[in-house]
Amino acid sequence: MASVYASMRSIGAYAPSRILSNSDLEKMVDTTDEWIVKRTGIKERRIAANDEYTSDMGVKAALQAIERSGLSANDIDLVICATVTPDYFNMPSTACIISDKIGINDVQAFDISAACSGFVYLLTIAKAFIESGMKKNVLIIGAEKFSSIVDYTDRGTCILFGDGAGAAVISATSDKNEAIIDIHASADGAYADFLVTPAPGSVNPASQEMLDNKLNFVQMKGNETFKLAVKTLTKDVIEILKHNNLQASEIPHFIPHQANYRIIKAVGDALNMKEEQVVLTVHKYGNTSAASIPMAINDIYESGRLKTGELMLLDTFGGGLTWASALLPFAGKVK
């Protein structure tokens, strides 16, 4: 019996039309464009409309990914969404809502919560479902309306995050050259308080006190998170390359989580990556959490930089704390 592998057949993304620039933020909190760019590399981020939800952005990215895969919605047999800003806390799942809006009926659908590592975590799940023979075409979506959990009076967090969505179709193939090569994913809950949305939940149930104390907004220990992110991301990439007998110089597209330019540069420098190898979108989208990696892949796809069969190295780090890296070729058709 022929072996079955999982391959990335397509990519799609969506960014809301509204731009929130650094100069806009200067009018909202005590900060400056110069300080934000120097500290983060972010110049602007996208913000969803009030009546534009996480599922709406996910649908737009998903429809694009399905169309580019050459499949129809009827061919999809599993829908998974990674998000920490679901339409509802916490049911029904955003994946169920996306499925309904697309017209994918009577198909398994669920969400995962792995923060910024969500999309690469989804790759592990899709790979397992496909290579076990349980599913053939898995739609994975990273979608975030981070503006819904950001306190725009907190200059430590409001400058960082933006809204958006990315999606991919992961399909079964018998061609090993198209296969996802390797994925490393891990977590350490000992650092849970580094990046947290305290409420609503069983620890801090919905209440007036919760609202008064702004516990429904994201909280971050910035300096601690930065240091651990650089250390963990670098170590993770070195390990996955070594495990697969690859050199950093052999990777055409290093696609790190787009959280902060200084983190990306520190990791890239540690690996001796050339500038043209490193994919950057943080300057125009900010940190879009689970949508970050697929939005960045889509960026090089739409610009013509990504060719069929080219190797991608994904690397991400997020709340939980979670982290993950993946080596895979792009098996879809290019423009």
C-alpha cells in the first residue's frame, strides 16, 4: 500500500481595510512613531470593522485558500481554526461558524487555542489526521480580531497587535516531495502569566468587577516574553534544521512569527540568515497572533516570491507559552 503524506496545497489571507498607523496611536496613548518603530518595527496594523468578526475574516481567507487549491467546499472533510479571539467565549467554536458561512456541512469542525503558535499547531493536527488516513482535505485557519481584547489605553500592548486571517488547505498526497517534512511543537505552562487574557473564565468569571479591572483585555510581560522568545525560537530552529540535516543557508523562505522586528532580527542573525531569506510583514500588519504565519506566507505567494516546491521554515512563539517550528515545501500552484 502506498504511503500517504500531508502537503500544503494552497494559501489564502485577508487583512481588514482600516489601517491604524503609529501616528494614530500617538493621539491615543503616550507614545511616538519613532519609539514604536525602533522597539518593534511596526509602522501600522489593520483593524476590523465593528461588525466584522473573527469568523468573517476567517471565511474570506478560507474561500481564497479553497479556490487556489483547485478543490470545492464539498471536498473539505475537516475544518480547524486557531484563535484566541473567537466569535464567542467559548461556544460555538469559530470553526463551526466559518463552516456554516462557507457552506461546508456535516463535517467535523473545532477550534484550538495556542495563541501565536496556533497555525503551526494546526499543521501538526492536519498532518496527523491525513497521514492516519482519517481525512483527505483539511482546511486550517488562523484568524484573530485582536482589537477586541486590546486595551487602547495600555501603550505596552496596543501598539503591537492587529487583526487578520490566513488559511491553507492541507491535502493527502502520495508524492513524498510534496510532503510536510517535519514539525516540532511544544509548550510550557510555567510561563502562563507572561501573556494572558485573565477573563472571562472560571478563574475570573464575568462580572462588573472583571470589567472595572479590565481583566477582559490581554496582559503581557513584555521584557520577559521578548528574552524567552529569542532564546526559544533560535533553539527550536537550530534543532529542526539539525534533525533534518539541513543548513540555514538551504532555506529559501524563513517565515518567523511576526511579533517584533527585533526578535526576528535576533533569530535571523543567530542563524546567519541573509536578508532575502527572512520574510517580513510585521511593519504593515503588526502581530496578528495565529494569523501571522499564514498571512506572511500569503504575502510572498502574492508577490511572486514563493515558487512551487520551495522550502519554507516556519517558526513561532506565543501565549501558553507555546512554540513550534515546521519544515515544508509549498505544494500548491503559483500565480
